[in-house]
Amino acid sequence: MTHLRILLIDDDPIEHRLFRKFLSRGVNSEAELVCSSDLNEAVRILADRPFDCVFLDDRLPPYSSLLETLPQIRSHMGYAKVFAISSSLDSSHLRDRNVTGVDGIYDKNDLKSVLSRNLAIL
């Protein structure tokens, strides 16, 4: 299996633990997961090394949505795919990934299956 470099940007430490658990239990045990709790830290991490994909929380405090956060990290991402994750997909900006400029928009409750599907094709 390919050694993928994944950056998770989410303020919830539970999401960090879930990602680690999903990856270690066979979704992609060879993946390297780096977690960031805030946008400033994420920018520093992205400036330091490349990633294959970035999972970005839609509502990363203090911002209201990824429409504010994504532009701040986009120039540091290189060729990484970016996936928005949210516990509420009802927001109007999340209904069309072309509006947000992401490669996928996923419900946090479905992360195990999302990781299985998407990491297999990266």
C-alpha cells in the first residue's frame, strides 16, 4: 500500500483520535497522519512538507466556514487534494464542491467509509 501523507485540520481532538484509529485498523496502516488543531499551525506544517491530501474541518474556530480557511492554506498545499469535513452538511456553501473549491465534502459521521474509499484511490 502506498505511503500517503495526510494532514487533518480540525479543532476536535476526538477527530484526531478517530482518524488515527481508522488508519491503524486497516484503512491505510501505512499512511502518515499529521494533525493540526488550528489554521496557523496548519500553515506552518504545510510550509514545512508536502501532503497528498488535507482533510479540513468546515467550521474551524474562529472562522465561520472553509470559505474563509481554505484560501489561507491553498497556496501552501501544493498538489494535495483537499476534502472538507463537517458534522452538518446542510450549509448552503457545502452543497456544491465547485463553489468551495474542494475535491470532496463529507459528513464527519461517515469518516471511516470516506477514508476507505478515498485513500484507496489516492
